[in-house]
Amino acid sequence: MPQVSDQYPEITEFESLLEDARMNAATDWDEQFVADLQAKFSQYGDRAFLSDSQRAQLERIANDE
């Protein structure tokens, strides 16, 4: 499974995406999903695993205007 660093070579891009997703989370599910990713990122940093499905969901939430 790919790591955050594999998908986002610039770690600040991932951090910004997480913050955008946190601010845009519209449902309880979205909020919990983002919180879980933030917790994993806090624990493992850029070595945290991030599947393609997780990335798609994160980007969907972050870009939901």
C-alpha cells in the first residue's frame, strides 16, 4: 500500500489537503474519516499508509465547495 510520501512528495500539500477536508467535512462520516487520517498522520508522519480509495475520499471532501 502506498504511503503518504509516495502520493504527496511535498508533505505540506498533504497537510493543506487534510486541513481543507477538516473544514469542508459535511457529514459525521466525513468528519470521522478526516479525524482518523489526521490521527494516523500525527502518529506515523509521511510514512502513514494511504490507499487510492482513501486519497480519492480525502480529495472529494477537501474539494467539496
